Amino acid sequence: MTRFFLLSLSLLFCCSAFSHDTFEITLEIQVRRNRIDAELEMSRSTAVASTDPQPSNGVLFEPSAFPEWKSKFLEAAPELIQILNTEGEMLIQTLDTRLGREDDVVINYTFERNRDDLSALSLAAPILNRFPPDGYGVRVTYRDASGRWHPPFMIFVDKTTVSLPTS
């Protein structure tokens, strides 16, 4: 009976270890008065693959090695996501990266925004062009300038630029 219990327990934990999609990418965007904050989070292997034009999927660094990878993530960050208005790509004010709670790579963006600019915004996710066209996507949550949270949506390889919802 003890063996059965241990086998059941190990299978339970084993299955959950494989349930994390290595290409899971999430993005939270919040429009504020004078800036737009965006937080891109992805697994370490996805982050490594997104920094390499010839990615070798499955590469995983130990969290203790994050300082060695940080500059690569910051260098690649402007090419991973972009916020656009009617004049084109918005400028990045600040950019930083860190490890998240589950040792995923988090890239924080702050985009310049003129508080009087009411033009429609779009999101481009060229990060998806770095992966095979097998349905990989970015799950996006978005809060507009009025403070309203819109329902989450997905961006896939077949359409990497989408208009953001308006108030």
C-alpha cells in the first residue's frame, strides 16, 4: 500500500511538472496618464529562445545565472513587443528585467505617453516571429486610460499586431 501511495504521489507531481507550457508568454499593459506600463513574462527557456535569432528550444539556465543573461534580455526587449499609436512605435522610457516568483523572466517596459494623445493604440508582438508557427501565443491583459480592465485576449503568430480596446 505504501508503494502504491508513493507511486501515485510521484505521478501526480510528475504530471504537474510537465503541464507548464514552455512557450507560455503573458503580457499585462496598463495605460496611465503620462506613460504606458507593460510587463512581459515568459518561461526561462522561452526567454532564451526569444533572444537568439536561431533559438535552440529547451535551453534553460539556472536562476543563479540570471545576471549573465540579463543584458541579452534587455538587448532583445525592444524587438519583443511594441506599443504603437497613429504616429508609429512609441518610445521606451525605461526597461528592466528580473526573475519572477516562479523564476520566469519578467521584462518591464515603460513607454512615453502624452496625456493629451487620445489616439488609438495597437500592440505588436514580434516575439512570436521567433518561434515555429505551431499556435504559440501571448495572453494579454489590458487596462485602458479610463482605468477599465478589458477581458484577456490572445495574439497568435498569424496576426502579431492587434488594436487595443478603447474605453
